[in-house]
Amino acid sequence: MSEPTAHAASTAPGANAPLSDWLAYLEALHGQRITLGLERVRAVAQRLGAALQPRCPVVTVAGTNGKGSTCAMLESIYRHGGYRTALYTSPHLVHFEERARLDGEPMSAVDLTPSFAAVQAARCAGEVVPLSYFEFTTLALVHALLARRPDVLILEVGMGGRLDAVNLWDADCAIITSIDLDHMAFLGPDRETIGYEKAGILRTGRPAVVSDPAPPRSVLDRALEIGADLWLAGRDFHYSGDRQQWTWQGRGRRYAGLAPPALRGANQLVNAAGVLAAVEALHPRLPVVAQAVRQGLAMVQWPGRFQIVPGQPVLVLDVAHNPHAVAALAESLDAMGFYPQTQMVFGAMADKDLEPMLQRLDALVDVWHFCDLPTERAATAEALHAQWRALTRRRDAVAHCHGGAGPALQAALAAANPAGRIVVSGSFYTVGGVLQQGLPRLGAKHLQG
């Protein structure tokens, strides 16, 4: 794959160009976002030199589900511990800047664009190195974060681990969250193969926290093979408790009477247990007091992860986009108690395993609002509707199709029982689509003056 230097340089925006110009340029430069392999990013990183060398501990988080929540809890604990935090994550919900957070806030577009220009200059210095959208933006955002001299850098893997651009940086502590079937065309057909790809972020002699309570054997074998310091749930750290309070025990530290994480959902204690293991493993370099742990968990925020927005009806936002995540969503919805009506705004990617996702939610949803999404990867609303009709056991449920998540939410609100709930799920695009104008606060028709 080659690219003329003159063409690349002449069409690239300048360092002071708006971020939107850079993103449009990258979209046109390389339409395929998923391109695995580290050769290209490593070549450009070497040209950037010290600007991409962290001077602080690096925590890398991989897994199928729970990565974002894990990153957010780590960030919150270290912020409350007095550290300057840098977090790189993907994808975003509404604004691209969400992917680079400094001290808990997205970096400004103005502060990001010089790093885009730096990556462009490096990849065109000599033989041009082609980069995918994800590779380019990963280099640029980490470049921008490191320029602010953080005390800790937290990196969320985009997909897999071994060949993901984030794996360019050696993790001082690696965390592997739940592993399930997703992105199988790229990562493999089963949990063992996928687990091996996730385990690619582990490093010799360094902590490797596995929060999945039943990890694939391939993860454990890889940790043993390279001599990583393996922290296993149920062996090296334990937790117990309920929705009121819980207790965590590690190798040498114990926290009792903890409030549940502010992030809701069936799997958040599992994620939090892995986070506390990482905090203990990194304690010699990043010591935190128990109060910072308690405050960090109690005050963490991460939009779109079983986010409940009070109103009439209640609004639930969840980016669950594979069968494992949807199963956790269904469990959390079931635990919310009785609602006379549940409406679902649902849009999803066509390459997902949609049948078990729809089946798992079928008994809980009274009215479906299937929606188109603004990407070619998405299943159409009509296709989702047809698949649901073929499997539903609900004779009393109904479904509608809409051109986007925003119109679907408005239609759901127009038909809402004020005592009911509206759930938005299936994809980051679906949740992001209803957040375009900010966080909705719902009031059913008869409540509006």
C-alpha cells in the first residue's frame, strides 16, 4: 500500500485547521477503519521519538465488555488520589474529543490539532507510512495527552489487543475484563482464540489483572509463557457483597464497607474488583489512600453504561452491542423493578450476532423502535424489524421503524406511559444519536404544558 508524499502533504490540513477538517481528511485518506498490525504505527512512533515515550505508569485495558467502565473507575480513583490522569478511549458517543480525557475532562479540539499535524509530518518524513483512521488518531491523541505530563496514562484497547495500535505502549499494568464473542471476523471464532489476542497486552514481569471470573485458558497460558505477574479473580483478589455495600480483599490490602460503584449494571462489581487489584498492584508507584478509592468509586461517571436518567418516563442509555453485554443489560433492566411499559430504541451493526441479542430482550420490551444508523456497517431498521418478527414470542408487543435514533426516541416519547421507561441500546451510534442535543430529560405528553 503506497501513497505519494506530495499528495499526502498537499491535501492535509494545517496545524491550525479545525479538528473537523482533520477528521474529514482521515476519513478520505483511509476509509477502512479496522486495520490490525503494529508495523505502521511503530514506524511513525519511532519518527516522533520522545514525544510518544510515557514518563509515567501506563495501564492498558482490553476485553470484550467492561473496558470503558474499568477505565473510568481507574481514572476516578487516581483523580481523587491527587494524580493528573490521562485517558485514551474509543469510540466516542457524540464528540470526537471524548476520546482524550485529561483530569476527567475531554481535551479541547484546539489542543488536539497540533498533535494531528505532528503525526502527519512524521508519517510523511521520508517514505510515506499509510495509517488507518484509528491508527492515526490513536497516535495523535496519545501524543496530545503525553504533552501534558500526566502522572498516569490509561489506555483502552480498541479491538483485540495483540495487534491493536494501543499495544504499541508497554503496559506497566494490564487489565483484561470479560471475554466473549465479538469481532470474530478479526479476532477468531471462539473465546480461546479471542483470549489469546486480548492477552497480547501482557508484559513480562508486570502485573496482569484478569477480572473475568472464568477466563479462557489461552489468557492464563500466555501469562505463564511470558512470566507476567498474574492476578486472578477468585485467587489473588476476592469480593463479596450486594447493592448496599461490598468488601474487597487483595494480596495485601482489604477494603470493607465500600459503597457500590456509581456506575450501575449487573457486572460493575466484577469490573470494580479488577480495578482495585490494579490499584493494589501499582500501589508502590501510585499510592492511594482508602478515601480516594471510596470517593473514586462513589463519584465515577461514564455516559451510556446503564445510565439511568430520571424523568417521566425514565430513560436508560446503554451501549450494549453484543450478546454478552445485552445479557447484562437485560439482567439490569429486570432488576429495576416493575414498569407498566418498556419501549426500546434499538439500532445495531449488521455484523453482530443479532438473534441472541433480540431474543434476550424480547420478554422485556413492549414496544420496539428500530432505527437506521449513520454508518454503512449498520443493519437497517427494516432488517432488524424482520429479524425480530421471526423470533418474537410476544403477541402483544409492537414494533416501528425510524430513520434515526433521534426520531425513534421522539416517537417513543409520544407513545410513552409516564410511569414507564424508554431504553436506548444496541450500539454506540444509537446512544450517541439521542445525545446529539445533550442529555434528554423526558416528560410524557400529558406532563408538558
